[in-house]
Amino acid sequence: MSMNKKLVQVISTAVPLPAENIDTDQIIPARFLKATNREGFGRHLFRDWRYRADGSPNKTFVLNQESYSGQILIAGKNFGCGSSREHAAWAIKDYGFDVVISSFFADIFCNNALNNFILPIVVTEELLRLLLRAVQQNPSLRIEIDIAQTLLQVRELDISVHFPMNNYKKDCFLNGYDDLAYLLSIKDEIKRYEMEQATF
């Protein structure tokens, strides 16, 4: 999983997960938090929902249904609540999701997602219900995300809405910057500012 990559546009089908109040322990159970690097967590994403007690796949769970796939996860309200574990974001990214759409995200999860190049998109509850229903009815429905314009589009449904995004994080996504790389990109501006301050 490459973490520092540009994410400019996502055009993809989506996976619908309408459950509300999905917490970080449901995203990645605590027993899988022993590793300290980001690799391999995707196989344990929603582990207790994806697999039965005997280890066999739960065929009713959406990630085990062949009709659904894509880089976009559409989840119910209040996604990522619970503990602050960054591993939840690692698991989502490692599985292959670049975008999560919901009507509300827990603050700490939202920050962890952005730091790991996952775009959390907040939409209205009405639009969320519409998207979930549309994808469930038509798994091949394509959703377009333009980060430069902060625009979500579903052409088939004539949907075009802007979503909120911090300008700093937008710049990081468009250029593939982590926090350190961003600072290095503006080092000349920092030097000029320091020189100006030193004259006082």
C-alpha cells in the first residue's frame, strides 16, 4: 500500500454499507492491532462481519458479495466513532478504498483518514440514502469524485454536489504530500518569512 500518492480524481463503482454508528473496533477489531506498519490490515477490515466464528466467509456481508466492488465505500451516519486507532484508516486504505461517503464522521477518524490519503466526504442524510439505495439497486453505478473542484457527481442520476474539504488537505491530496513533504514544498516561503521576522 503506497501512502504518499496523489489522489486527484476517483471514478468508481461503490460498496454500500448502510449500518449507522460503525465504530473503529468494527472496522478493525482490537486483536489485530499488533503490527506497527500499515501493511496487511485490509484482510481484517470488518473482520467480525466478513467471517463467521469458524472462519468461513459470511456470504450475506457486502464485502463478500461479488456484485459490489470499487474504491468508494458508502456508509451509514456516524462512521468511525469509538477509539482513536489509526489502524481503522490503515485497514480501509489497504483494502482498496480511497473514498468513504457518509453524512457524519467522527472527528478523529476523519483526521486519520485524511492523513492516510482517504477522502471522507460528508453529504446530507437525504443524499446518503439516495446513494445507498441507488448502488444497492445498480451495483455498476459509477460515482465521480473531483478533488480539485471538491465535486461529487453521479451522471446517471443527474447528481452534482460540492463537498467540504480543508484547503491544506486538498493541496496534500493533489500533490501526494504528507505533512513533512508539504513543509518541504514551501521551504522557500518559510525562509523568507523567517528572514523578515529577523529584521525586527
